[in-house]
Amino acid sequence: MNKDIYSTTDYLRKPPLRNMLFITTHMSDRHIENLKSCWPLVLENSLLLNTTDVFVFLNCDESKLNEATELLQSTFYRQKLTIHTTNENTADKQRGAMAALTEAAEKKWLDNYDWVICLNPDVIVRDHSFLLNAMENDVDASALLINCRLWSSSISSPKILTGFFAIKPEVLPPDAFLNPTGRDAEDAFTNDIFDSILKNNTHRYIPDADSKNTACCAGALKHMKDTPITHFYLPASKICPVPISDHPGASFFNRLNWQGLPFNAKDAAKTLGFNQQIWDEEKVWPMVFGKHWNDTTEGERDALQTLGYFEKGWEAKGNIIRDDENSNEENKGKETTDEVNSQEVSWQNLWFGENTRKEDEPHEEPNEVDIIVTYCHAGDFESSIDHFENIFPEQIESVHLQIMSKCNQENVLDEHLKERLIGLPRWQFSIHPLENKGGCDLSVAHYIVDFLRQHPNPDNASNRVAIFLKDGPRTPKNFHVPGSHYRSLEEMFSIASSGRFVCGSKIHSQISAYHDIKALSTFMMNTYKRYNSEKTSSGENFTRGYKNLGDFVEKSMTWSWPNETFVEVCYGGTFAFHVSNLYNNDFLLKDLSRVIDILEAGRDLSIVEHFMERLWAALISKPLNKAEKIAMLKPPKSISKNIVTPGQLFLDLDRFHWQGLPSHAKDAAKTVGFNQQIWDEGKVWPEVFRKHWKDMTEDERDALTTLGYFEEGDLIER
């Protein structure tokens, strides 16, 4: 959810709420693990919490300060974040909680906000529906609280939890929290809000969030599924409890007019039969709202869930409108068409960068192939020549092997290839001397620029596939993209022939070919050592003055990101595409000419080749269409914070039931000893999890990698 929709009231049917998330933390190990493992899931699922401003009262040792700041910045990178640091000795957590409120009152940090939500990092909001409904619709509510004494029928006086509460600052007296009195933070907080809130009965207790015993702790002794808020102790497995999908539905999106809807919500609304007039006037509703949940199609259910409607409570909450109340007959046909388009997209194929679209298929099968090899000294690519000759169908009339030579081996190559291609009448070759700079990315840029200069008009461009390879062997030992392996040459050619860009790396784990654009834009390296080389580059010669990938796109390219959410990224420097893709981007010739100049300037190593590795798929691929955007919303996912692959999406396999696991993940789970009962119940773990990595079989290690486990740590870095 892009919080930029809050930047103007022009799109809102009523003024937006301005909320603050006020977090107090001393950065204990438990707080750190929850920020790493749980909060990305919470923020992904909560349209309440991920659209607030964030204020963190950080009280930790100075030695932890930099690490803590980086963690907070990476966790709340989409939101306005303020971090107030102190190293006051408040080892007593109760005193620390009140110290934060006291300073907030003194410095008026909470002023000008409609609601302030206060919590600790180990308090997890699993379901915010009550909170948001009260904030939006209960005009008399001034505080949403958890009473630590609801467990007792004999104690009438409340004791309000400070570990989580939401409050309207405007109702607080001027001296609130300035002179706390009481045995602990809960007593002091209760005393401070008693006259202004509790006595006036403007508070609301959050249902099912109280403790079942004397512990003043959210949801204590309750199963996580039975409480909307839980004080969670992350286990050794570091597997986070799964927040339920808590889109607020009508209470959120219905605040916006049609022009202000986020693209995914608008696409979902169109799928259901809405248009601007129907949405903004609210006089009639599409026919889908006259159906029982079980009678809706898969495409309708996906769209309804995007807008916040779910099976639980669908009919009980009055979402159904009877057929005789609905006069929107004209939208029936369009709704059916959108359903069909949505159902054609397999989210699994799309997730791994293998989805093909009928509208992209060439009118005829390709009859030419260009194979572009970045060459220095290895000769292993030649083993692919016979293989290609065998896999290319008869309609391929010409195969042009283009050698991008970087190590002054042109004379040797020329004689050798003349002899090597004897007896292969379809094959021809050309050698293009290049400076030994810019890696394989310089070769790609040169090929595309030369092609577009020779074929400026797409109508006159030949019907061909371009395949980019390196000169090294296509073996596991020579492959360095975690969670992937080399895609077969047959598959590369087949998918590219259908009109799609396809990466030469085939994913066999939970990672995706797609990345979150905002996070991806932060990618940066300040030093680099090429694999199997002692040569290292750093400093200004390497960074070329760029702050990060986003800075490079802004300063050095006319092209801009194709949408506001996801783009495909291909790691490894090998890929293929039908040349019709080169005409998707009007700025490709101009931008790549500029890139060539940058790569050929200065030293051989620069950050720009790493930028380009992350941009090729986005520059060449067709942007996601509506049905694909909807499909990408379907799987439960998180966003990588890894400095090398920031923004990479990965499946939260722990959030899948056994029956919903992708086939490759289910096969891997079986390999390490899971079955449906063990996976779904989560009470016991297979024996392999007791082994050291070095003691596992190769099959076990491969399967664990597929599930997101690596030698370096418990779980894939998120």
C-alpha cells in the first residue's frame, strides 16, 4: 500500500486520519528479532500500521546505536520515520515506558495527530480491524485499551497496559504524563487517563486482547489465533506468528474516490465491475455483491480480498446485495472478461519469471537467432554450439554467433570459428572487439544499440530471438546466484520465442524474479572484488559519484520505472528475449548509448555494471498488465533487506498450508521429512533440523535451500 495517497485530500471522501506509531525500545535481542522477522509481515498486512508516521523512542547503549538505527530505517523504509535516541539508564522497563511518555508530553511530540498508537516491538498486531473501525467510525471513542484486570470478576478498578494502547492526544490534559504516580508504569498511566478518559467512559477495551491470568501482557496464555494483539516471544526457530490478512475493506478504500485508489485496488474494483461513476456515486453495486462467497469465481475472490472483503463475515456483515436491489446490468459482460483475463495468469509462473502472454506472441515463429557471447579466454561456450544446432527447430534459417571479444584474441578466434562451424550451414559468426571493461553488460548494451540503429522501425525488424551467454561453462560450480541454477538452453529459447524476456537463472527456491521498486532503488556497493580474482575496486572510480541505483536511474537515464510496485530483475548476466521487446522502451537507444560511454570510461570495474545487471529485465520486458498485477498480490510474501538483493520478493512458505505450497516447495519439504500433518500442525520438526549443515546429504541441503534455509544462518536473510 503506497502511503502517498495521503499526500492530498483531493482524493478523499472525508478528511484522512493522521496517525502516529509511537514505539519504545531498548533494542533487546527479542526486540531486534521481532523487528527483523515479524514487523515486515505486520507492515505488509496492515493498512493501518503501514500508513502512519513512525516515532521511535530508542534507549540503548551507544555501541548498539548504528546497528539499531539501520534496522529501524530498513524496517520502516516506506514511512516517515523519526528516531529519538537517549542512553538514560532505565533498565527497569516500567520506568522506561513512562520516561518515553513523559518526554513525549514535555516536547509535544504527540500533538497534531488524530491518534497515537503506542507499543513495543515485541507486541504484534495480528488483526487491526477493531482498531481501525473504532478510529474511523466511533466518534465518541478517545482511547483503545487493554485492561490487565479483566480476568478477575472481583477487582473492579482497571489497570491499563502500557505495552499497547491507542489514544487521541486531543483529550489529554496539559499535565498528562508529566508527573507519573503509581507503583509501576501501568498504575501511572491509568492514573493519568482516569479523569479525562476512563471516568468519562470514552475508552473502548480491545476485544480478546486481555490476559487470561495476572500477567499484564497482551493476549497472555491465549492461542495467537484467538487474540488480535499478542506479546510475542520469538522462538529459537525465528519463525514469526502470521498476522491474519487484515485489509480493512470498505472502511479504508471507501474513503477514497476513484482517482485516489491505489492501482491494485482500482484494478480489483474494475475486475468486480466498478467504474468511476459506480464507485464515486455509490448508488448501485456490481452483481458480485449479490452472490454468496462460495458462488464467486476465483478471479472475483482475489479481487474482493484485495479490497478487504473475506469469506469470514462476508454475509454476516451484510456485504450481500440481493439481485433485485442491483440495477447495474451493463457491467456484467465486462466483469466476465476481466475474470477470464485474471484466471489466465498463473501467479507461480509469473513469480518465477516464466509467465507468457498471448498478446505478446509473435505472429510467426522466429526464423533467426542471435547468440551473443562475452568472450575473454575460455572456450567452453563452444560446447553449446552442437547443442543449439540440435535444439533449434527447422524454421530457424540463420544463427548468428556474435563474439564480444575483450581480451585481444580476435585473430585466434577467427581462425578457430571458421573451422568449428564447418558443416553447419545455418551458422555464421562475427567478432566485435571491445575494451575489457563493463563486464558482460557492456556487450549487451553494444548489441542492443547496434541492433536498434540498424532496425529503427519495428515493422522492418527481423523475427529473431537474442540469447546472451558468457564464455564460461554452464555448470553449478560456475554459477553464483543463491536459490537458482542455470536454466536450460532449450527453455531459454522456448520462452523467448513466445515473446517474453527470460532470465538464464532458473529459480528453485522461494525467491522471486520480481523486486519491490522502492527497496531495489536503494541498492549500492562501495567496493567490489570480481569472482576468482584478486582485483578489487572501490572509491570514486568505482561508485562514479552515484548514491544508489535510484540515483543512477534519475541522473543518467531518460527511462523511468514502469510502475510503482514490482519489476523483474535477472541476476547472472545471461538471458534471452524476442527482439520485438526492444521497441517497448522509447528511450532504450538513447539511454544505452549513454551507458556505453559510462562503462567505457575510467577503470574496468564500476558500480554501473551492477546497476545494469539489475535493470536489464525492467528495461526490456513489457510492464505487468492488470491481470498480472492482481496475480502478484495473491501469494503471501515479504521483501528482502539483503544489501545485494534489496527488494527481492520471497514467498513466506511458513504462511502456506500444505495443500497450498508450490509444487517445488512441497517436493523439497517431503525430501527433508515433512508431510501434511507435520507441516500444518507445526508441533514437531523433521530430524534433519537437528543436523549440522556439513553432516547433511546433498539432497537435504538442496531441499533446505529451496525452503529458504542456508548454511550461513537459520533463515534466508529478510
